[in-house]
Amino acid sequence: MDIFSKIEMMKIHADLLAENLMGIEKEGLRVARKGGISQAAHPKIFGCALTHPHITTDFSESLIELVTPPKRSADAALSFLHDTQHYLYQHLPKDQIFWPASMPCVIRGETYIPIAEYGSSNQGLMKTVYRRGLANRYGSVMQAIAGVHFNYSFAPDFLDKYRQLLSPNKAFNTFSNEIYMSLTRNVVRFGWLIPYLFGASPAVCKSFLKGYHQHSLVEFNASTLYEPYATSLRMGDIGYQNLAEDEAGVKANYNSLGHYVNSMQAGMQTICPEYERFQTNSGENYQQLNSNILQIENEYYASVRPKPKPDAGHTPLESLLAHGIDYIELRSLDVNPLLPLGIDASQVYFLEAFLLFCLLENSPLISTKEQFDIDNNDQLVAHEGRRPGLKLRHKSAPITLKNWGNSLAQKISACGGLLSLKHQQSVSKITKAFTTPERTPAAMVLEQMQAAELGFFDYTKSLAKQHQQRFLAEKINQKHFAYLDNQAKISCQAQREIEDSDKVSFDVFLANYFKR
């Protein structure tokens, strides 16, 4: 059954899509006003990063992550993100700014990127040691890159109606896992269009690539490197990557939930001789959690992840096997420096339609040959996506990005029609960039940099100031601010309780964790 037939048959259940849930996680660096990543600790006013549900840190003490709870609409998710970012601006120390781009600001070396601290508990120390391992293995600079993660789940009632259409004799939980993995394969298969349409990192500070002996970037000005047709250098071979894991034979396998879990476990259970030189058994001086190819499953960078419901008693992989997939995490989104929040409603509408398309479109298993083409497509789009006539590969044959994109746009638009007119209009507006690449965020960023004769740092800093001034001029949502004040207190009390509850040494805690 083709996708248009499925859309027609699911129209009578379209109202159930209003029960879908979405959440947004946005990262951003705290930057000193004079330039460089802030060396100051995570501000106490924001509470404790280990346990705060909405304001936490990622790799670095200076890399803030703003997290919304699951919401039923783009407006609700973006409203929560907006008010939380407003709170951040109101309480950010005066000598700091919130960096509005994915690629970091001026970097003065590895030691100037402070690794996140989470208190004295075993749980907190594990998070810090994991980050030390990332720094040792890949360098801290790459870990300072920021992104936007989009979390999404389909209403169980909608999935059940879809089950009745496709596999009425199959148990719901089995069908749900299979269809989410099918969706995930299509995100991998067609995922190149995300950096093409939303990539906003065509340029970087020269300091970011200090020490790189080989790269394809050229000089924009004395302080900046770029690629003329790039869309998302963040997603290219100078950004997030798993080259070490790929070379060691670890590759995420999305052909079923079991295949995915097994592929992650393979990396987590295989010693990497290169990593054995880092300390793994020296108390608080641990330099990594273990010497395996992957310390934990999160180390494998993926543009999309199937995620379980949080379960304090189990690892994520255990939870996936025990309870199944709860939602999908899309991780390939750049922070758009042109937007005050780094993302806007039209983009969220598009992403909803895209994920519905990935759910409804037929999704064959990914062969080794197709995975090779997928990886090449991703790198080509990241570095050369706006090059006229660029060709990708689909079904083992060459196809221009423009033609493939326009073909996908028709299907995504039809899926948008199941959601709402706003969704369909957003798809139509955004996908015009397949024909006119100058409409992409990456092209607009470069155009503005060239017009202003500013390098990456000065241009992005000017946007940071504009966004900050805009937020500080707005009326405060007193209810939300009071809520976050209370969450800060609750989070620190929760962290103290975790610290007080520790009964074993970190060595024993870690051994028990990996025994599971």
C-alpha cells in the first residue's frame, strides 16, 4: 500500500493526531562578553543540573540545556521554551551572553572548556566521568557544539487505528515497536533534508579547527573559515561524528529494536585498545567509565534515537527491551541564530509532518550498501548541500537533491494535511528551498555575514545581543518564573537526598551499574 492510500484511509482518524506529544531540548553556551566560553560554574540561581527537569547542562559546565516537558502542540512547547529562555536571560550573570549558534565561539584550547560537574553523589560523578571520557577520546572542542533535539510520540489511539489497518492480528506493543523502528529507518534514510532545510552552521571560528591538519574549509576572513555551499558543518566531518566507532565496526542497526539494542551493546562490551591508556579504576580520578568502544549507549552519536520512558531502575537499553519505545528523539537540528529561540513554529510544524511521513511511508530494511549511500548523502549535504546540481544516491541510483527533495515535499505536504492547514502551509513554505537554496538558513547566515563584513564570532555575538535585548524588554511571565524558582530549590534538595543516600564507593557503584 503506497503512502497516499494510507493517508486517505487514515483521514477518518486524523483528529487523534491532536493527542501526539512533543518536546524540545535546546543547548547553548554561556559565553564571556569579551569572547570565549565562560569559565564560571553553572549559576546557582538555576538550581542543580543533576536533577533540574528544565535547566541543566550538557558536556560542559558552560553548555546549558533548556528542556520542555511533553506538550500537545507546537505553540505550547515553544511557549514553555520561550519563558524558560526568558528566565535564563533575566538571571544570567551580567558578564555573560547566551550563544545563539550551534558552533562555539572563540576557543582558547581544550582546558578552557570546563567539564560539567554534578555534585558528590555516585550518580553525579558518573555523569562527570563519562564526560571526561568524551574529552579524552574526542577532545572537548567537538563536545562544545550545541544543537536542538526534537522529541515526538504518536498518540497510542492513532497508532492502534494504524495497526488495525496494517496488522490487525498483531499485539499493539509489538506493532508499536516495529512501526517506531520503521519510522526511525526513514528518518535515517531521508534525514539529509533536515540539515539542508534547517542547517545554520556554514562557518566556524578558525580557533575551532586549530590542530586539524586536514579539512575542506576555506578562509572567509582573518578569523573565520567556511564552505561556500555548506548547510550544517555541525553535522559534517568536523562536527559530531563516530569515526572511531565506525572504524571499530560499531554501527547503529535500525532494522528492528533487537538489532538496535544489540548493535549498541556490541560497542559497550568491546574493548578498544586505544582507550585502555586512560584511567578507569582510580576513584575520583577516573578518566572514563570504561575502556570499551562506547562507555554507555549515549556516546554513539545518532541523528535519531528510539527512546524509552525514563526508568531510574534500568539503563535506557534495558528499558527499551522491557517496556518498548515511548518516543523518537530527532537530534540533527542546528540552533538557528537568526531565530530568538533557535527554532520556530513553522519548523516544528514541518517536523511533525516529516515524522508522520516517516511513519506512513514504506520502510524496507537498510542494507549495508544503502547505509553507505546514506552516510555519503549526509556528508555531501552537510558540506555541499546548496551546490547547484548536487547529486545524491537513492535506491542505488543518482538523483539530484532538488528533484528528490521536491518529490519528498509532495508526500510530506500530504501528511501535513492530516495534521492541519498550518502544517501543510509550513511544509509548502519551507520546501521551496529545494528549488531556491538561498532561502535556507545557512545561505541567509552567509549572506548577512558578507553584507555586514563580519566574521563568525562578531556576527553571532551581534545576534546574541539582539536576542538578549528583545527578551529583556518583554513582560515577565510571573507564574512561570515562580515555577522555575521553585524547581531550582526542589532540584538542589533532590541532589542532596541523592548524595545522602549513597551507601557504597564509586568503584562499587560503577561495577554494579555495568553488571546489569
